Amino acid sequence: MEQKGICGARKKKSKEPCRNRPLENGRCRFHGGLSRGPIDKEKHRKSLEGNKNAIKTGEYETISYDTLTEDEKVLFEMVPEDVEKQVKGRYKLLEIRTRRLMKRYNEEFLKAKPNYKFIDRLEEALTRIDSRAYELIRENREFSANESEGDTSSLDNLVYIISKAREQRQKS
């Protein structure tokens, strides 16, 4: 039944033979003519490291210390650490994230034909990051105020303080 120049595979719904043009292996791209993925999964995983193709604004980009550039590592060490140990890392990463967003903003703005929709998205992302940093600072102040009143060394007290601060923000 398979004719030269057509795929010939049976369609699922109509059970008719597929009439698409075949590739080298005799089937069309829908019925087995294309690659089914990498054979060596580990090699594929390594090839994806550092891939930034899906990043739009960078607001939700995963940041770890080993992925920072040298100037970002310097900035990481320079970020003031007046927040408590539990929020220091999050605060520092927000500063790095803000820097990266500002860098993307500047690069886009300096183009001959800047994409103003993208610039708006970057500005909105910066606003959300600033509000998260503000929340961390507020939580730290609440934590510091309660620390002077009593022993707050336990993790339960920290969780309680943070949840109370969030509840107060949601009410206002």
C-alpha cells in the first residue's frame, strides 16, 4: 500500500494512510522521520548548562553563587548584611537580580530600535523585585524588634514572626 513519495503511515482518527512527503527513512516528520531526542542524556544535560534562551526579563532566573560572573561575585560580597542570617542570602540574590535586570534594561534601551514592550516588562519586573526586597527588610525589622524582647533563637519563633508580618501586610 505504501507508495513512493508519501509517508503511508495510518492516521489515528481516520485510519487513512498519511499523504505527507516522507523524509530519508520513508516516514514523514509526524510519523518517525525526525529525531526522537538525544541518545546520551548526560551529554545533552551538559550542553544545556548556562543556556539563557528562555530568559525574558530575568525576574525568575535561578541564581547560584557558582553561576555569578566575577563582577557579580564582588557585588555579592559588597551587599550590606544588616538583615538576619535567615534572609541575608535572599536579600543578596535580589540585589544581583536587580543588577541583571538593569543591565538588560540598559542594553535594550541603547539599541537602535528598542523594544518598548520588553522595556515595560523589565520595569514591571523591577517593581516586583523592589517590593520583595522591601518585604524582606520589613520582616527583618520585625524580627529585630522581637529579638530584643526575648529569646528568638528557635526556628519556630522565626516562622511565627514572618507569618505575622505577612498577615499584617495582607490586611493593609
